Amino acid sequence: MFDNVCKFLAESFSSDFATWLLGEPITLTQLSPSELSLEPIRADALILLQSDEIVLHLEFQTTPKADIPFRMSDYRLRGYRKFPHKRMRQVVIYLKPSDSELVYQTEFVLENSLHRFEVIRLWEQPTEVFLNSPGLLPFAALSQTNDQTRTLEEVAQVIEALNDTRIRSNVAASTAVLAGLVLNKELIKRILRSDIMRESVIYQDILQEGLAQGLEQGIEQGIEQKAQDIAIKMINKGINLEIIVDVTGLTVEQVQKLQAKTEDTQTE
């Protein structure tokens, strides 16, 4: 969900990201990663935005990964192949504090080749950077703040003052998701009004994902319950434990617990 939210924000508020990272509100349009691909490369929350003169390549990461330097080098060469006359600004944005040395890597080195890219660790960024643009508000609670709760309260106030209902809804929902990296859900629910979020595409995604997970869990629970019912019948018939495990797919421990329950019921 964090990946989807970051992609949504970068693509929906590209001018806010351009102002932050490029220093000017350049109009950027979405560039599909497939346009630069000779073959697919796995990349979480990869965003490519472009103008006539520059390609902005963003990678959002919640946890550091060792292959990030290679990714950045690979996409730079792909970008050059497709747009040899465009500059390319590459930034890896780490969302969650980490002590790993990987979050400080800014180079890919291979024999005589050297490629550099930029890294932003959000927890080191001044909070005020994110309070003046709607598209950046969801990152404020992840920034360099001494009081994440107070920062989220400030963000909530700014969000409620936004005039555009759709923007207000989308920013609120995105803020709620990203704040979950550093604050507990109950606190977030108390600060951010759920009624504002309900019309958001992000909120709808969360809702659909929750329904899908609930359905999947229900199916799994139903299958397990059926297996337990069969196991109990087999236990009552005195069938060997190993056979019960083989037939039902339950673990030895699960069958043993069912045996104990059955025995307790019979003795009562």
C-alpha cells in the first residue's frame, strides 16, 4: 500500500515534487517504465516523470535493498538509450528510519564504471519543506520532527483548509497510510477525519484490498474448519493420527489438540 500511495502522490502532484526536487514547478508527465525496458526489472514504487528536457526518476523505499544502486545505474542507461538529449535526475527516497549502511549508498561501481544518484532520508528532512504543498503533506510526519503526533495534527489542519474536495480527500487518505509507518492506527484515526477520506481513490483501494483479504481469510478459515470437522470424525472412529494428518492436511499439533478436546468432551 505504501508503494501505491507514493506513486499516486508523485503522479497526481508532479509539480509539487518538481518544485521540491528540481527547484522549479516544471510540468511533468508520466513516463511508463516499460518505455525504457528491454526486459522487465523489479522495482518497488518506481516513478518516471518527464518534461521536454528532463526525466525525473524516483524510487520510494520503506526498507533498504542491496540492489538499489544497480537499479539506478540500469535505468540511467535505459533513459539515455531512449532520450539521449534529456537530463535525468535520479532520487531514492527512504521513508522509514534505518541504521543500515544501504540507505547511504549513492553510487554503483563496476570495474571502470561509476554511476552516482541521490538519496533522501525523509527523517533527516526539515518538516516545513512538506507543509506548503498538498502533494508533500503526507510525508511531513516522516520528516525530521521532534513530535510526530503534533506534526500530524498540523498536517490535518492544513488538509481541512484545502478548498478542493477531491484533493483534500486524496491527501488525507495518503497521509493516513504513510503516517502508519511511524504512528499507531488509533492515534491516526483520532487526528484525521475518516469522513474526509471516503471519496479518495486511495481510501477505495484500501477498502477493496481489505474486502479481498477478508474474503480470502474467510475461505481459508472455512477450509480449515472443514478439515477439522473431518479430523474429529476420524478421531472418533479411532483412525491413526498419521493417516488423519495425511488426509486432512492439518499439522500433527492441530490433530493432537483436537484429540484432547474430543477426549475432554467424552469424559464430561
